[in-house]
Amino acid sequence: MNLLPWTIYLSFAGALLALVAGARSAAAARGIALVTALASWGVVLVAATGFTPAPKMVTLVDAPWIESLGIHYHLAADGISLVLLVLTGLAATAGVLFSWNIKERTGEFFAYFLTLIGGVYGVFLSADAFLFFVFYEIAIVPKYFLIANWGSTNREYGAMKLVLYSFAGSALVLAALLWIYAAGGASGFGLGELTAAAATLGRPEQLAVFALLFLGFAVLAGMFPFHTWAPTGHVAAPTAVSMLLAGVVMKLGAYGCLRVALPLVPDALAFWQPAILALAVIGIVYAGLIALVQDDFKFVIGYSSVSHMGFVLLGLGAGNVRAASGAVLQMFSHGVIAGLLFAVVGRMVYERTHTRKLADLRQLPLHKLLPFAAVVFVIAGLASMGLPGFSGFPAELAILIGAWQTSPFWALGAALGVLVAAAFTLRAIQVSFFGKDDRDPVAADAHHHYEPISVPEKAGAFLLIAASLVVGLKPDLLFDWITPALQSPAFQAVLKGGTP
Amino acid sequence: MLQHAILVLLLPLASAAIIALFLRRAGGAAAGLATAVAAAIAAIAIILAIHGEPFSASMEWLRLGDFSLSLGIKFDDLAALMLCIVGIVGLCVHVFSLGYMHDDPCRGRYFGGLSIFMFSMIGIVLADNLFMMFIFWELVGFSSYTLINHFHEKQSAADAAKKAFIVNRVGDFGFLLGIVACYWLNGTVNLTELGDKHVFSTMIPLLLFCGAVGKSAQLPLHVWLPDAMEGPTPVSALIHAATMVAAGIYMLCRINVLMTPDALTVIMWVGTATALYAALCAITQRDIKKVLAYSTLSQLGYMVAAFGLGSTHAEEAGAAVLAAGVGAAMFHLTTHAFFKALMFLGSGSVIHGCHHEQDIFKMGGLKAKMPLTFITFTIGVLAIIGMPFLAGFFSKDAILHLALENNHAVFAVLGFTVILTAFYMVRLWILVFLGTPRSEESAHAHEGGWSMTLPLVLLAVLSVLAGYTSLYGHLFDGVWSLIPHEEGLLIPLIGDALMLVGLTAAWVLYKPAADDALAQKSPGLFGALGALKASFDKLYDYYVAKVQQRFAMLLNFLEQVILSGLIVRGGAGLAGLFGLGARAAHVGSLHAYVYWFLAGVALLWAYAAGVF
């Protein structure tokens, strides 16, 4: 466990090395990036083997940082952070593999990439709200450069929109944190200290603070109607960055809701619950319906991401252990599956066909031209539809069961979303890959010879599929980490409706 | 015995995995492996049935605090019967496919799909709790999707596969909610525990019934099944006639303890309506497989109605009264599985022989060209219309008996459907086999190889014998003992009289001809039946194209124009305007700044002096 902080340091060191080495050789930068991603993931996995689930956060490092304000460099972890750290390592490794063909300024690309990863690791390990915030910002900034420099369609706009949304969200979070700190007279920014300070606030103030925090984080989790950054950003981003955005960055928001917003003001959830459930379910169905009529392949996946993240918010908002466990599992599951979908669409298809328009793709016999990509996309699509055997099934099931306990009505709405998911996924599969037969003379003319799917792409795809399958077949692997963590006093205060 | 049950479940999974990983391009090896596994399944299923002892076992799959889900096996006579049906029909279809699919370039994928199907279907049969059943329920839907989609180059096949999956998902939506509701109300979803203790609520069985409505293609979710005929014919025989579509009825029998009188009334009427509606639709079909598909729908309606009839008059749903419904439904399920699989494989033989001609008006005269197919198909026809001493006669009588006892309106409808069944089946039989060939294809028709005729013979034998429950010895006693037995000859006489009416009408009306006699003699009736058949598809197409699509387009418009455009970009524009204004003030001229400075001083002074 004590090795975990090294994930952060390794990533930042790797970023620096990649920048330096990249100036001379792109291959070196790639190698450094892969080694760094694997090494930090390895650290997580080693730590995970020695991990005993417990209803508390285990402190890894705790050193005073800005003593006059009571700010500590405090890193800690529990089962929930561990799940997300495993996901981060996985997404980072797959991301590097799917960026193997980046030729322009390779070193810089991987430097930003690894900085982002380091920030994400930092967020998942922070136990001090201020530190959390700092890492959160570190994770946001590189996104802008990655998209603006290496992105595609409308990249400046996408990058700007994404970063402005992220900053707007974090401004709300910062305001709320400072409010609690100042008005509650907190002695520091530790989560426990802030919780105590928030308890001294009046009820209206508590409700307002909770709203700011939850909203601020939920923006990054893609909550309706603050989700529009996500599809635009995903589309503009280079493949690996789309994978990271959907895979881990959206989870930062959801994790913030769970780790910071909910426990800081435990009894505010009951008040805001109807609004959260409503927005979550509307988001699930709304984004699903919009995905149904998109003509850009990546927009389909982008909106499906928003729809699936709605399940996470539903699980968090339902306020019971089952739904919350399901939400954490769904974070993992969506991270893997959305990553895979973006990898197919962005890397395997777009970089070969140079079009993402479904109307164009259906003119190509893609299942014959890129059979591997077709198989991977079908598998990812099935996983995304929540087919049993893949990780999405136990996650969405747990959320539905938990949500039913809170409100059968909204559970019903969410189940409707599962239905819509089948519709847009099958449409995407049919139109994109199985649109046309190459026996057709017109299509035969357009019979391009695409560069074959490369080894790093195959490796990345196998990695993500395996992760989804393993968790789907044996969800207890992760549930056994998640549920004990939710038994901690901080979470119990929330999940039992405010009584500690 | 537990090991046998686990083996029978995992063998087809192993086969599917091996085919998917290694044998995708080795069609012959894949076919051999899948068929060998199917033979093993049939053998083990029979061993399990002979052994007969009920047993159960389970292991935890996931745990969330005090909530846990398990995977387990519940083996009793009901499961044994279903397992044997799946095993035997499965084996016949595999063997038949060896010949039928011999020239298909994607044989590997086809047999892999069959193996996945066998795995998922056996999972449904053996599941000891509703969650596990749901898991395999979804997998069975997936394998059905891939097999319908086998000829995915055909747009119609791809559309049919998508439609089948989504329509089934609609049913599963209710099924899943029913399972969740059942869990919250009863605290368990284990079938055995539910049998011991449960709360009566009409909502739960009805929600669960939604799953059966989807999978067993009852009104109003029946639309996927006729389209599913786009799949290879052996698949239609196995999945869309004998086993998967019967899973809905099997599931109902599994949860019969949860039923309430109100729920049973609904189920009864849904089944009755489907039986009648589908029989009416079958009359106008020209495609041999479509006729059989509507006939399947109709027969599934019989089974569902039989289940619902079991105890509609009971005050409180009690197992003893309900059981009559279970017995009759499962009995008909069994006989139907054999004779319908027989007819589908027979139609496959015909289609194969006629070089993929499926229009019955372009066939004719096959009696002489394909004698074995003719004889076995005739047995199938006689069995389904209820000819005495064949399997369908006994099982249909049991259902009519239940109907007469419990609900005369249902009896009238089902009785009328007996006439229709005889009418459309005899029509099909005359047009396909009698007279002279009416097309080039049928003139050169030929019998398939042994792999295609052997399954036909086996199924034909079963279509005769499956109705004699005493032949089974003590096998499946737990189910057979539930079949209602009537005293006297009233029901058989009524049933046969009705059947003869339909048979005679078809015999008189249809001669082997290239045109539909009904369409010529009574175009009004023919048109009305066609419109009736199209009504649901039209309604759904209207919903999908005009309502859902437009609603989604509207949302997309709101998203792109209002939310992303006006609000987000508008907000950005406002900030931009403010920035422009501020920039305009910074003109870089010292004079201007001095004026601004003076204005500021004046304002400060005014503020200090209390002007504001």
C-alpha cells in the first residue's frame, strides 16, 4: 500500500523524461511512456494484492504543506480509490498503446499525457480537500493542450469548451470549500476537519454548499444539462485523450461527488436527492435518444458516454450501499468500455478511413476490410449494452436494485435507458461495420487497402476486453473492495440519511 | 449428478470458445465439434432424466452487503423434460445443419453460434434463481441475434436481427423490473425459496410475464418472430420454433407459485388472442417459413393460454389447481417442439431441394421428388392439426379440456383456431407437395443427404409417440401427472370435428395452383387478413419512424441549437462582448486615459460627497 504515492511521482517523472527524450527520438518517448504507464499500474496492482478491505482510508503520507492554513500533503486510500487507481493504470496503458502512431511532437504529447495521468492518480489518492483540488487542476490543464494540438474536428472550440466547463465546475467547488473553511472555522482542509466545520453551518448554508460541491463535480461527470462539453470534447480529442476523458476524467467528477460532496454535508443529500435522481435519469434517456440520431460515429459514442455516466450519478444519488457500490463499479466498467469504443472509432476506424460520418462508413464493407476492428466493436457494443458476462451488467444491475429501493419510479426510467442503449448500439454496429457487402460493384470500387491493425492496437484491445470480462464474470473482485469502504463512518452518515 | 448437470452446461460453452478462438476458418472441424457436443448433451440429458432425482446446488456470484446473487442449478422433472427437449431437438438440428450449411463459407461462426445458444438455453433450464435465468435469457437473445444475422449481407436479415433483439429487450425491461420487485417484496429470487414462502402481488407475475411475452413472441411483441425467419432454416427450427421461444412458457411454469388469479386472467387472454391472431395471419402467407412462423406463434399462444387457464377460477392461487395449467402447457410444449422442429427441418429440406425457393406458390409436386420429406412433413402436419393418435391430438385435447372447464369464451376462440390451424396447414401441404412442379426450381428438386433425412425420421417418430405419456415410464412423472384428463369422448369429438371442418375447407378451396385461391374467390377477406397481419408492423414502424425518431431529432435539435448553441455559445458571446467593450476602452492614447482618470476622480468625489 505504501508504494501507492509512487504512481504520482512515477507519472510526473515519466512526463519529464518523455519530454526530454522526445526532443531526440519519438521511439524513446513512446517507450518511456509505456514503461511509465506499466510501472505505475504495476505499483497499483502490487499494492492491491496486499490490500485488506477495511471501512476506513489508510493514510500513506501525511506531511504539513501550508501550515498556516492547515493544509496537508495527505495521501490515503481505501477500496474505492483502489478500484479507480486500477482503472487509471489500465486506461493509461491502453491509452499509450493506442497513441503509438502519434508522430508529431511525440515527446510533448506523452509529457502532457503522463502529467494528466499523474494528476488523476493524485486526485484518487488525496485525503486533503485542498490537495485534491490542486491535483484536479493539474489533470485539467494538459487536456487543453492535448486537444488543441493533437485533436481533430473543431479542436480549438472543443478544447476551450471542455476546459472552461471544467474550470467553471472547479470554481464552484473551490468556492464551496472556502465557504466551509471560512464560515465553519475549520482548522484545516482535511476531509474530516471540513466535515466538522460544515456541521456547524446553518441548514440553508449547508444545502447551498452541498449544491455547489455536487454541481461543481457533476459537471465533469457529464450530468445533464451540463454535459455538452463531453461529446464536443470527445470528438475533438485525439483517440487516446477521448479514451482518457471518458475513461478516467469523467470519473474524477463522479469521484469528487462521492468522496467530497456527499460526506462533507451528509444530511443534504436527502434534500437534493429528487433533483439528482431526476437529472441523472433524464440524462440517461435524453443522451441515449440523441445518440440514436447522430451521424458522426464519435458523437454516438460521446453521447452514449453521457448516458452511461447517468447511471453513476443515479447510483450516487440513490443514497444506499447497493446503488453506491454499483456506481463505483459502473465508473470502472464505463471507463473500460468507453475506452474500447473510442479506441475502435478513433484509432482503428477514423485514422484509416478518415471519415467518421456514418453515412460514408455504411458505404464501405468495413467488416471485411477491418475484421478485427469489427469484432472488437461488436464485443464492446455488447458490453456497452449491459450484456451479462461483461462488467456493465453487474454494475447497472446493482444500481437498478439500489435505485428501486429509493424510488421505483426513477429505477424504471433508468431501465428504459438500458432499452435505448440497445437501440443506439445495434444501430451503430449495423451502420458502421455491416453496412455493405463488398460483392456490390460500387463498394468494390471503394475497396481500400487499409493498413492492418497493429500489434499495440491489438494488445490494447485485448487488455480492455479482458478487464471487462474478468470483472463481469467475477464482480466480487471489485465489490469486495468497494462495499467495505462504504461502511466507513463518513459514508455511513450519508447512506443512512444523515444519522451517523 | 451435479457433475453431469455442470458438464451439460459447460460443454457447449467450451465448444463455443474453442470455435471462436481456433476454428473460425475451419468450418468442418467446427461443425464436427459442435455436433459431437450436441450429441453428448442429448445423452447426458437423458441420463439425468433417467436418474430422475431432483437436486439443487448454488454458489455465490456477487455480494453487496446483505444482498447477494448466486449461480445455481435446480434440477427437477420440469427441468429434466425441458433439458431433454433441448438436447434431442438440438442434436437433430446440428446433424441437419451438417448437410444444410455444408457450402456456407461462414460455417464456423454458424456452429459457434449454435453452441452459444445451447449453452444459454441450458442455462435458462437449469437456473435456480430469477437473476441467473435473466442472465441466460439475455445470452439466448444475443445468440438468437447472431444467428438471425448470419446472412448479414442481406439488409433484411440485419434489420430482422436488430428488431428481434430490441423487441426482446422491451420484454426484458419488464422482466428485469419484475425480478427487482420480486427481490424487494420477497427478499429472495431463488425459485425454491420462493416456492416455500412468498407474498402475493399481481404486479410481479405480470412484470415477469413481460419477459415471456417478448421471448415467446406473444401479442403485442410477436412482431420479431416472423422476421426472424431471415435466419438459416435449421436455426428457425431450433430457436424460433422448438426451444428458445418456448422458454417463456418454461419460465412461467417455473414461477407458477407467484401467480394470482388476476395475473392468470391476463396471461390467459394474451395467449388466446395470440393463438387466434397468428392463425389468421398464417392463412395469407406465401413464404413456407412464414406460414410455419405464424403457426408457431399460434401454438405458443395455446401454451400460454393453457398456463393461464390453469386456475383462473381459483379463489387463491393454489399449487394443485395451477398445476393443471403447467401440465397442459408443458405437454403441448413437448409435442410442439418435436412436430414443429420436424416441419421446419422439412421446410429446410424443401428449400434446400428447391435451390432456395421459399414461395409455396412456386413449388408443387414435391411428393414424388422428395418422398421422405413428404412422408415426414405429412406426419408433422397431421400432428399439429390434431389428427387422432398423433402427438398434437393429445396435448391439444388437454388444453381444450381445460378451456371448456374454465372459460367458455376462451374455448370458443381456441376451438375456432383449431379450424384455422387445419386450414392453413393443409393449404401449405397441398401447395407444396401435390400437383405438378410450378417452377424450374421445384422441377429439379431433390432429397438431401442422410444428415438431412435422418433427423426428419427421428423427429417424425417422436411426433407420433411423444403424445403417449405412458411410454415414458416414470420419466417426467412430476410434469405428466399434472396433465388434466377428461372423462368421455366429448373433447376429442369436438376437436376432431373442428379439425375436419378446416381440413375439408382447405381441401375444397385449394388446388395446386400458382395463385392464391382465397385471394381470387374472396379478395375482401384476403385483403382484410393481410391488413390485420400488417397492422402491428405498421403501428411500430409509425412509432419508430414518426414518433421516436422525431422526438430524438427534436431533442438533438434542442441539444445542438438551444443548449450547445444559444445558451453555451450565447454565454460565451456575452462574455466576449464584455471583453470587446473593455478592449475598446483601452485605446492606447494618453488623452483618453486622462479623461477616464478624470471621470473616475469625479465619480469618487461624488461618492465621498454622498451624491449617490
